[in-house]
Amino acid sequence: MRIEQDIKLDYKDVLLRPKRSVLGSRKEAILKREFQFRHTDTVWCGHPIVASNMDHVGTMEMAYALAHQGLLTCIYKYATHKEFDQLQNMDIPGNMVAVSVGLKDDDKQNLRRVFERHPEVMFICIDVANGYSERFSKYVKKIRKEYPDKIIIAGNVVTGEMTEELILNGADIVKVGIGSGSVCTTRLQTGVGYPQLSAVIECADAAHGVGGHIMADGGCVCPGDVAKAFGGGADFVMLGGMLAGHDECSGEIVEENGQRFKQFYGMSSDTAMNKYSGGVADYRSSEGKTVNVPCKGPVRETVYNILGGLRSACTYIGASAIRHMPKCATFVRVTQQSNEVFGKNG
């Protein structure tokens, strides 16, 4: 047993310190990025914000809405190869979607069928709750060998050494975050996790040292948190809860006291396991919760709000482009994020 005495931080624990800036307007901040990756010659350009591969967020409808604003969507993990036929029908470019896959044989077969029908799809997201198993590292290496031209996202982990291992085994982008999601209860059920901002900072440092990239996954509740993630060194930021409840999300609409809601749940929740696995196996417990999220209308307004917040953050800290945010960012520790005398939403 050992105890690490260093303080680790979440997004709520810090603010970005403003600095002198030469930007004359928010419009001047460049938010699109062009990436080249360690394991493939493929180049990707777009806004590095990603819709999570949760079954109600990572939908084809979401992919359509986000792709035409330059954002990537990881299609939900249980989507069949037949569902990917919608890509052509809906005019969704292959460079703006990722196929999500787990470790099961059925997942791998489905992946093969997707690429047989849609070789234009650019990304593979290898998604497990716990990225620390030796089996997972070997699986990443195997998928890299079978799909040498694809951009591979793999996770989730929260430490530098495992970030490096996954990159060295074939991942281009490592997904960072354990227990930080809004409907994740892993920290409560297991006592395992890592404060998200510190995880992003440490994993980004490790990834960039070996020519890889990271995707911060979880913990963002407002545009300011997205800015902090990029300031901490994240190359991509994945969002679940912030994109939940929109028209493009799946799920039936329910009404309570005259207000309309959509269901939102973690992919390790009993709701998800009942839907996809026939229930919670007797050797495990639920590590997610199910909530009702108010209906928010089209996702484009939320995207505009996030991108607008990022542009403003760039002007405050003197970053001419989103890729410059880490070198321009200075974090200050705080005890209070905002004045909430009238509530969080004013």
C-alpha cells in the first residue's frame, strides 16, 4: 500500500488565468485543428470535440448534425454493420465518424463487416471501461495490425504509463477518464478513479512524448470545462452529458409536470446491461445511473455555445488557436467557480 501526497485536480478546482492578448476579436481564434498520427499517414482536420459512443448520444442523427459543423461522433458501441448503411443515405462523411468496438468476438466481426461495406470510415474506437488489462493492450495491437490505415482511439485510462503502453501497442489517440462521467458511478462502486484535469495533464504529457494524442472523456459540465481540458493538453474532448437530451439523441420522450425529458444512462448501468446483456451478471454490479434530461432541442445551439466559449477562452488567455491553449494556459486553484446566488444558470 502507498499514498500519493500530491494534490490532484478536477475541472471544478481551477480557473484559467487571463493574460494580455493580441487578438482583436473572438472571431480571430482558430478552433479547427489538423492532426497527423503516429501509426497512420491519414490526416484529419476539424473541431476536436467528439460525441460519446453512448447509445443515446452517439447516433447517426447526431453524427449528421455534428459532421456538418466539423465535429466527430463515435457511433454507439452496439450499432450493427447494417446501421452504418445510413452513412451514405444521410450524407455523413466517413472522416467524421468512428466505429466503436469492444473485446468480444461479435464486436470484431461487426467491425470487419462495417469496413467491408464502408471503407471510407476513418476511425476505430476500442472502448472498455478498464483499459489496464493485458488483454486490452494485446487487443489494441491486434486491431492495429489488421487495420493499419485507420486512426485508432483506445481507452479508458488515467495514468501516463498506461497511455504510453497503449500508444506503443498501436493506439493513435488514448481516451482518458475513469469515473468522471455525469452518469458514471464507478468511483462510488469501486473507489477507483483519478481527478480528471490532472489525468488529462499527465496523460497528455506522456502521449505527446511518444508521438501520440489523447481524448479527454468525461467531467465536462459547461463550455469552460472544455476550455480547461484543452488548456490541460487534451487533443480531443469527448462529451456525453453535455450533448444528452437533444433532438438528435435516441430515446423516447417522457413528460413530467408539463416538462419533456429524454432518458440518459451510463453504459455500465443496469439499464444498459438489461438492454444489451440480458441483465446485470451475478459477478458484477451496476456502475452507472439512469436520469431524465430535459429536452434541449437541436444540438446545433449547444455546439455554437461550446465553440463560442472556446473562442472567448482563447482571447482571454492569449491563444490565437486552440492548439496553442496548453502553452498559454495558467491554472489557478480556487474554492468557488462562480457566484450562484441566483442558481447555476442565472
